Amino acid sequence: MVANLILRTEQALPAHVRALLHDDPPPGVWHLPSHVRASNPFRFASTVSLIVLVGVVILCLSTVLTASRFRSEGIAITLGLVLFASGIHWWCRRGLAKSVRLEEDVKAGRIRYGLWITPQHVLVHDQEGVNCVARQDIARLYVYNSGRPPIDLLVLALHNKATVSVLVNALDGWAGQAARLQQEVQARLFAQLGITAQEVREIVAHYPPKPEAFWQMMRQLDALAQQLKLDAAGNAALCEMVDAALNAWPDESRVTSDSWFMLTEIDSSYEYGVNACSSGTAYLGFLAHPSWRLPLCRRVFFDQAQSIFPTVESVQKCAATFRAVPLTVIEFTGGINGPVFDAFLDWAATKPLKALVANDYSTDRNSVSNLYANQRKALEVFKAAHGLS
């Protein structure tokens, strides 16, 4: 039996690939958008079906008026035609309403169409539906030119002889450029990083699964990425290989560093024993373009939560920075005020968490900066609802 290498439904897609259908692509993902015009066939069909319906209604009325004492079989026949035409017109109008809503969703960015190339997958979403394949399963590319009507297809041939086709003219700005599209996709699919997955596994094997070793390893890999002069796509591909090599590591050991996602500086006004709620670090906000290493982390620690999350907007920026990071452990020290804490819990609920930990400052520092009683209760309710420790 030939293995099925094509994922054909949104539900079957990996979570990070499914997210591409509803959000902007993250760094390292190449996207060629398309905008479907699904309503045009239904508009035509609705118009034609309405004309037919009006015609059979007129025919039915004429039959009724000319039939003797309403006993003609023609009345039953024409009434049947009216019911049939009404059903067809209702179906066309229903399809038109759905297609118009789809076009509005596409225009608003709630759903996206086109071609995506990620470090691990190729995703095609068009009016035929979803087709997703792993890059390693693609054997070759070729262009198919049909005769009548003239249609250019970029065909991805898989190792099991199955194919995935991309309608070139449907992609925005690529009409009539099938050959150039083939060259672009070919270059991106089969680009060389200068390092193999086996070499990455050997690097990871040198380090014990501990937080300190994780940071040392990330420094080595970042230096290697700079040495190889990797672009965003190359960094994303390297990230995928490292993530696979780290599969056996416990989540607690994969701790992020502040510098990977936040601007910080040393607070010159800090004096040990004087500034009760300061560690000497000033937090200046989240990075719009975090380190390529951040998606490899599973645990994050926010020290001085009141300084890191002063407003709801700061939580929103945090969510944007960590959008592609599947955090399982979130820890923070100190308090978070009012609505900001609620927004923080809303963001935490979007992650596949195993633990959410609130740490207090010691009482000889400043207990006022810790969570209030009602917030502790809300935290416990949240943890119970999500099965967290």
C-alpha cells in the first residue's frame, strides 16, 4: 500500500502550519498569497436560476388560469416545476451568501489562501481545498501547461508518485510566470544550509539536559548560524532541526534568556539593599523580531512582573513576541495589576501549559508587589480549570 503523504484537511495540519491559514506568516516562512473569487459562479447561477423560477411561475399561473375548474394535470406538473426551480434558486443563493462571506474573510485576513513554504512543509490552499506535504517527501517540480483552456500548473511530484498542483495564475502577481515560479520554489525547497541534521544531533548530544547547558548550546548554535550567514529562512530551518534533536529534553531545561525576547539595560540607580523591588535590570519592552532561538524554548521566567507588564498593551506585545513559541511552563515573580493580570491569564490560556507559577518577593523586600488575594484566587481557579500545577 502506498503511503498517503498529503494532508488534505485543516484539522489534520500541524498546529504551526494550521496557524498560517489565519495569521501572518512568521519569519522564515515564504508566502505567495492569492485571493479567491468564489462568488462569481454563484452570482451567475443565482441570476439564471431566478430567471428560470420566474419563467416557471408565469407558466404555472397561466396553466391555472386556463385549466378547466382547476382539474388539469398541468397544474400539478407546473407546481412541481415551481418547487424544483425554487429549490435550485435557494441553493444558489445559499452558496452565494457563503462565498461572499468567504471573500470578506479573505479580505479581512481572517483566512488566507496561496502557497507557503515553511522549513518543514509546503502548504497549498486554493478553491479546491487544503494540500500540505513535508518537504522531504517532494521528489521534483515541473510545470504542466494544459491546452484548452490554457492553464499553467506548478506540479510537486512526491516520492510515492502522488502530486500536488498549484494554479500559477491564481497567485497574486504570478500570472503567466510559471517558469519563474518553478525556479523560485526550486531554490527555496532544495537550498543547502551548510549543516546537516546529523551534525545538529551531534552538537546537542554533547550537552546535558540542564538550563545552563541549554544556554551554552544556544550560544554555540547562534555563532554557527552567523558563521554560515543564514537568512531568516535558514535560521528557521536550523531551528526545526535543533527542535527535533531536543525532543528528549525536559521542558524545564529549555529556558529562554531575557535577551532573546526583550530589551533590557542595567539600572544605574540600583543599590543593593536600597531598591527593594529591583534587581538592577530595567525592562524596556518586548522585541518585535525576537531571536530565532526563541521557538526552541518551553519555559519562560518573568522577574519583576510589575515592571515587565505595566499595561495591557505590554501583554499584547508579549503575546505577539511569543506567538510561535509553544510554552509549557510560565513563571513570574511579583504582582501584576488589575486588568493586566486578566490579560496575562488570557494569554497564558493560549499556550499548551503544564505549569503556571507565581513567586512572591520575600517579605523583607516588598510584599505589596505580590499578587492580591483576589488575584491568587483567580490564579487557582485558572490552574484548576486548565489542569495545571
